[in-house]
Amino acid sequence: MKPAGYFLIVAAAGLALSGIATLGSSVPAHAATVQITMRDLEIAPAAADAKVGDTIEWVNDDIFVHSATARNGDWDVTLPPNKTVRLVLKKAGAIDYYCRFHPNMKARLTISP
Amino acid sequence: MLVRLSAAIAAAALLSSGALAQDAKPTDPQIAHIAYTAGVIDVTAAKQALDKSKNKDVKAFAADMVRDHEAVNKKALALVKKLKVTPEDNDTSRTLSKNAAAKLKELSALKGAAFDKAYVDNEVAYHKAVDGALETLLIPSAGNAELKSLLQTGLKIFQGHEQHAEHLAAELK
């Protein structure tokens, strides 16, 4: 379990690298970890960007079971109370997802190839 | 009509029964007892629905109720223990329990679609009443910050339940 700050740095580095990659160089993009938190029945950030190969780390800070359920059926991750669950992204797309148990919790994850 | 009537009864039970209506605001030990009792009532109703209903959506809703209300009550128990508060029985809790027992009995006589409709309608009414009581009475009266915060979390999740129940009630029509 690494401190949250570490992931933010890694995520920032990942974004920086992806910026370089779009310039046409062959620099291999390192997989990043993107942290998304479910707290007080809200998903933050409500819109996040990631790339195929990145890991999403959903942190459930609530006392309730939540889920991260893709509307297109790509994934359905159950998040027990006060637990963190990781998912490696395998497919690109702009995915709207929600909590199956609390459908008011909605967010979007934009996954670039 | 039925919904409105039960909502009125439930609201009356919460807001204008016994000591709470006339006297000053409820104390923290009373608030803890009322909130916990309200949760237990909904879990019991949900378990009856899980037992009796054949409708997939109704069962899924009931399972959500068990899971969420048990989570809140577990947290509430841990909190009162931490704060060394003993929940105190009171007229509101007693009226709630009495009405809930009557409703449970009434629903036990129903079957199939009639049961589903009565259960879901009552869930709409019940959550409306509980949310109203949380908003106007219990949260404003709570003295302890952690208790207030838990009640606020409860309100947020129960408002979601109310919407879910309303949605389900519309589908069952």
C-alpha cells in the first residue's frame, strides 16, 4: 500500500508522457495508476482520463458497499466498504459508469488507446 | 392514496407522538435510539419481502435495504459505544415499532403482486417520513458532531432509497 501522493505523481507523469507520445516519438508510455474515490455517496473525480494498460484504483471510503459498473458492460467492480480495489484497463472508450447499489453515483472514465 | 395515508401516519408517528412534539428537542441518546429503531424496522420489512416476493426488482430493492440499513446501524452501534452513550427508548421509538409490527402483520396476509405493491408503497411512505424526520428534527437536534454526521450520511442514502422506491412503485403500477 503506497501513499496516495505517490499515485498522483505517477498519474501526472503518465499524463506528461502521453503528451510527449502524441508528438510522434516512440517513447513507451508507462502504465499509470489513477485513483478514484467514493466518499459520502459521491465519485471523485466525476470525470477521469486514463489509458489502456493503466490501473484504476477505486477507493471506497464509505461504510456502504459500492460498485463501479460500466454501462456498456465492459467491467463491473464491487467495492466493499472501506476497501480499495484495482482494475487494469484493457479496452479504450468513453465509459459512463455508476454504482449498481446507489445509482445516483455516476461518473465517466475516458480511456484512450 | 394509500401511500399518502401511510406517509401521514408514519410522519405523525415520528413527529407528533409523545414527548417529542410538545417538549424540547430529543436528546442524543433518544436520537440514537430512534435512528437505530428506524433502521431495524426497514431491515425487518426487507427480510419479509425477500422471503415473500417473487419479483426480481422488488427482491433486489429489499436486498439493498438490508445491506445499507445494516451498514448504517453497525456504524451507529460502534459510535454509541465509542461515545459511551446508551440509546434511550422513548415514545417515538415505541410508536414506530408498534406501527411497524402492525404493517408487518398486514403485509404477511398479502401475496404476489399485491404484496409487492403494498411493500413498495410502504417503503416510499416510510422513507419519506424518516427522511423528513431526519431533516427537520433529528439532524438539527443532534448535539454530538459525529452523530450528526452519521445522520447526514443516513439522510443522503435514504433519499436515494426513497427515489429507488418511487421508481419501483411506478414500475409496479
